[in-house]
Amino acid sequence: MKKLLITGASGFLGYHLLRVASKDWEVYGITHSKSFDFENATAINCDICNYIELGNFFEDIEPDAVIHPAAISDANFCEQNKELSYAVNVEATKNLAGICNDYHIPFAFTSTDLVFDGTKGMYKEGDEKNPVSVYGEQKSIAEDEVLKIYSEATVFRLPLMFGETKASASNYLQKFVSQIKNGEPARLFHDEYRS
């Protein structure tokens, strides 16, 4: 069975990727601050910003492919913690792309639709990027760096996601549902349209 390494395995997208991939792959999930309990995957606690530790795991596991959804995706946190979020969202991504390039391992990087400014809507792959947030800017930089380092990598621009709430990390939908259940006001965006 081929080996798949998934970063951010305790996050919302990581959880769903683990669930699907474990049917056909031997899956290794990298987590940092949270763990996951998934019987068909091996959890690895690793700081993806630590290039040496990350490289050692690659040598130990010898993955056949890597999916990289790990990120600091809270836009407000990124605005307030630019250096930390840059280290995770850009530097760690560059390191992963470099390692995958060195070993010729297929690499999938998950970016965001927030690389666009939203003035047009219904964006296409080749449309000009113009992020208006630090998070969008960091993902835009990471996209460019990944493709410069490893031209065979694939970049996926994902929209706001929702889904099954069993994931160990919460997302906006879980918070929203919880607020409604508790009779609390639920505040969402007042200046965004999503497609």
C-alpha cells in the first residue's frame, strides 16, 4: 500500500482527507497542537516550521505523496500575528515543497479563494490575484513559491468549507451551530458573498 502524508491532520480539512484516503493509502497525519484519534492513520506530532524534524520524518516514512492543508487560516489571527502566520503559511510550505521536489514526491498544496479581492466574483484559475488580507497575501506568496520551487506541484484554491462536524478542529459552521443551540447571537460576515 502506498504511503500518504497529510499535514494539518487534526484540522477540519485534514480530518476529512484522512477519512477518505485511509481506504486506499497507508496514511500518516502530521499534527502540532492537537491530536486526532483515527484508527486507520498514524499520528505524528511535528512542528512543520522545524525543517530538520520535518526532513527526518520524510526519511523515516518515505511517503509516496504529500497533501499540505496545514495553515493558520484565522484571518484575524494572521492580521495580529504576521510573523508567526508567515512562518507557517509561507516558510513551512516552501520547505515542504522543497523536500517533495528533492524526493520527486507528488505535492498538493491547499490555498484559498482569498488570494482574490472579491470585486469580480466567479474567479478562474488564471485571473489576477489581489489579496486584501494578510492571510490571502500569505497564501498568494506561498502559491508562487511552491510553483517556483516545484513546478510539478499542484495548488488547490479552496473556498470557505463546511461539512461533517466530527473533525477534531472546529470551523466556522460548528461555531455557528453551537451559538444557535445555546441561544447566543451568531455573527457572520456582513460584507462578503461566497461562491
